[in-house]
Amino acid sequence: MFGRKKDTTDTRQMPRSLAGPGTSRTNGTTNEPAYVIERYAAYYPMNHKRRGMALIFSHNKYNVPNVTLPSREGSDVDCKRLKDTLTSFGFDVKIYQDFKLEEIKNVIDSVAAMDHKDSDCFLVAVLTHGEEGDYVYAHDCAYQLSSIWTHFTAKNCPSLAGRPKIFLIQACRGNQLDSGVKVQKDGVARYSIPTHADFLFAYATIPGFMAFRNTSEGSWFINELCKEMNENGNKYDFLTLLTFVTQRVAYDHESMSNLPEHNMRKQTPCVVSMLTRLLLFNEV
């Protein structure tokens, strides 16, 4: 039901071998992938030397001029839980706590300039406050998420071309609240790759709405994401996992607050995929 059936006539089955590293070059108009797999392979290869880097930008406290942002109690729980889960999947996890925007940019510039040819994939998690328009907060100011992820396009980071690039965003995307509705029971030839292919964005909530976080248990989204990965991460492809994460958050959570406008509210995670193959993590 959830897996893709493989047979000898299916050209999209996982390739048994990969071509060599190949070349990677940029001349202003042409970018060749750092590695080549069969054009219509159904799965991203997960047999490189390393799983890949996972960068976690976690923010608890802020010092933003003219803006008052509350500390994010419970974010440390999210950070530890996410680190433990990603480490168990073979990621090289690095945590950056309460970094200023210039510090974040320095990390991103440095990582984007690295050679990732021995990695399966790449992941960035941002745990912070956010606003409409995909603005999130560093320690000292707001910035758009595009100022991070665009550094890893096939043009800007050729060694990640053709590899999945995952971005997890635990942040509000506005101030709207979802009251919910009661429901009654009754994807081996060389080929060009689009600059923006192979990205996956998983947001805690839909545009315009708030994302909830428990001060002792952490955020609904990160909590359920880690649960789903730990239980089924080697069984289902990542988009399927995220579907079940959405299900868990949507059906199993409801806010409790002394503020009437924040009480009994719901949340729906939002997934934006430009993946061109199925992303299934093999066991490590």
C-alpha cells in the first residue's frame, strides 16, 4: 500500500550501482550533477560514505531592536530530540544556538562551499519564531528562509545537485489560529537538473498560522516528526512519513491555554516538495 512495487520491467527501481563521481563545473550557464544515476530511478541513492550534514539553528532567546520576542521554552527539548533522531539515522548533526544573522550566514556560506559528493543528502532545521512571508528570526533580526536555502541550489552548490535537501521549519508563519471543525464518523544517462529540484520543505504550520509548542514537551511538529521517524523511518519514504506526521499533529493535538483566543486551537503542518525521487532512509 505504501511502498512502490518493484519488478524487472520497472525502469524506476532503485539502481544497483552508481556511476563514478563524475565532474562538477559551473561556467555561468551549465551545471553538471556531481554524480549521475539513472534518469528515472525511483529512489535517491542512500549508499554513499556518509548520510550527510544536519544543521540545527535553534533559538531560545532574542535581542531584536524594537521587537519583543518571548523566550521559546521547550525549544531545548525539540533540539535534543531532533539531534538524537537525526544522529540515529546517520546524520552528522551540528547545533547552532542563538546565532545572530551574520553568524548564520557565515555557517551557510562555509557549508555550501564544502564538497558533499560523499553524502546521501543534506538537512537544515530552523527552530525559532516566525512571521508571514516566510520570515524567521535570528537572535538579532528577522530574515527570509530563501537567504539560506538558495545557497544549496544545483547552481550554487554543485556537489549537492541531484541529492535531497531537506529543510525543517518549526516556526509560526503568522498570527492566525485554527479553531478546527468537528467531523462526524458516519519518479544511465547524463541529463540536466533544474536549479531548484530536489528540495523538500516541511513547515510546522500552513502560511499565515501559528505553530504550537509545549513548554515542557516541545513543539507538536518536531515531537511527532521524531516519533514517526523513530517508528517508521526505515519503512516508508520521507513524504509518506510527513503525511503521517501531519495526521498526528492534526488529529492528536489541541491547544490548552488560559487565553480564550489560544484555547482549543488546531494546527496543520505544511509540506512543499520539489523532490524528483522517493527518499527512503536505509538502516545505518
